[in-house]
Amino acid sequence: MQERIVDVAVIGAGTAGVRAFNTLKAAGRKVVLIDRGPLGTSCARVGCMPSKAVLHAGMRWSTARSLPAGASLDASGPPALWAHAIQTRDALAGGAAERTRRAAGDDLIMAEARFLAPGVLQAGATRVQARAVVVATGSQPVVPKALMPLAPYLLTTDSLFEQQQLPARLGVLGLGAIGLELGLGLSRLDVQVVGADQAARIGGIQDPEILARALARFGQEMPLWLGQPVTLEEQGAAVLMRAGEHRATVDRVLVATGRVPNTAGLDLAAAGVALDAQGRPVIDPATLRAGDAPIYFAGDVQPDRPLMHEAADEGLLAARAALAWLDGQAQ
């Protein structure tokens, strides 16, 4: 059993965690970065970056199809373009992972972390004693329990980019920014996509005029079932989607209904962190601190603003808050 005694332990090597680690390191503090893997930020591996790669692939194929016969720029078609999108994702995530390894060096611990007591963490074979902790463990897709009997047919943003082949027919549940981008990109790659959301809006659009234009434009590319519940039922080797009068049979369903914080394995109760009725940490949005303990939460683990630039800012703010607390203890 190894033991590390540090000023600050940062749990999670995504956008927020790496920003916090680099800030603390630059301030001359003893700090460790703990991550269970895989390295590479959520944005680069399963979020906004690969979704843009899919949109780009779809745009290339749409352009190729509009050209005169014999002038196609992408004669190999959607399978090759999908493979290229995955390669782009791998390059982006791999680059982020390598930068993290170089920046952290021997201060990177690849293991799952959990609290044993306030300021005491177990990370694999290493016990870490830290005066302050930054939790930046990110989030994971949520799949409603009612859908679990259909698990073999379900995809999430975590599993979609591991698919070597695209399904011929795809349902998309949840038309927020990522669900909408992926649905449109895959539709442009000749997948028969049906998009559905219980909300009456898509992409989080609030302005009614912009929403009307978006619905008119994107509705030309894929059916949009909005404002009503969707039910799924296994039908042979496929899934029957139903919403009101709508019916569609699909091969797979991409569930993009939201994400939940990755805190289950941390044992936050052992750290003295207060939890709400859903078992989530009670975090002060102004200080990013949970209760009286010097434990700060940054990035998607605090899901109010799940955006890459917000995560970077929160990582910086959490590091500065930890530094201020350490300085206060020294006085």
C-alpha cells in the first residue's frame, strides 16, 4: 500500500479536473490527479466534438449526393465516412489523453477513487491524504429504468461511437443539442432516423421564431415527434416506437435524455458531504463547495451548465477556492 500526502487531490481528469490540476500545480502546491479512465475529456470522447465529426461526415455525403453523376467526392459512401468520424473522435480523445499524461506525470493515479474519511481517499493501491479535494468526475448518460428490458437495442452517446456499423433505422429519444446533432448527422448518412422528445422544443431553443424555423428546416430531414410521451416495444428483432398517432419500427434507439453526475462510487457520505433526497451532493453554486468541508465540485458533476468552456472555468474557480482555503489555514 502506497501513501501520498498532498495539499489537494483532484478526482477526474476531464476538462474541469485538468484545469484545476494545472492551476494548483502552477501555484506550487503538492497535488495529485486521480482518474479511473479512459482519459480524454467527455467532450472529446462522447460529446460535442464527435457529434460535430458526425455532422461533418453527413455534410460531406449530402454534398456528394448533390453533385452530377460521376463527380462524387465520397464515392465510398456512408460506411467510410462513419469510420472517418470515429477516427477523428479517437484522434481528439487520444490527443487530450496524451496532454494529460504529459502534464501530470508521476502525479497521475489511474484508479477509481473513494472517500474513506474527510480528506482521506483510496485510489487503487494508493491511499491519499489531502487537505482539500476538487471533485470533477463528470457525468454519464441516464437510461430510464422503464427502458432497461430493451437494453440490447439501446445506444447512448457512450456506446454509439463504439459501433463499427450504423443501423439502417434509428430512433432518437431526446432532442437536446447532442441528440439533435447526432440525429441530423446520421440522417444525412442515409440512416432512417426518427427523432422524439416529450418537450415541444428541440436543441433547447427558447426563441419562438427561431424554433419555428428550426422545426421547419430539420423536419425536412427526419420526422420530429414532439410534445408527447414515447413508448417502445420489442417487435421481432426490432423496436416499435409509438407516440400518439405516430408509429415507426427501428433497429436501435439512441437514448439522449440527459446525464447524471458520476458520484455513486465516491462514498461522499464518508467525506461528510450532505446529500439531497436523490443522493446528490448539496453544492453551493457560488462557491462550488459542498458543506463545511474543503471539497469543491466542478464540471459536469455539477450539472447546471454542462458545457466545455463552463467546465474549464469551474475547474479554475474550484482550484482558486482551494488555494484560498489553504492560504487561510496557514494564517
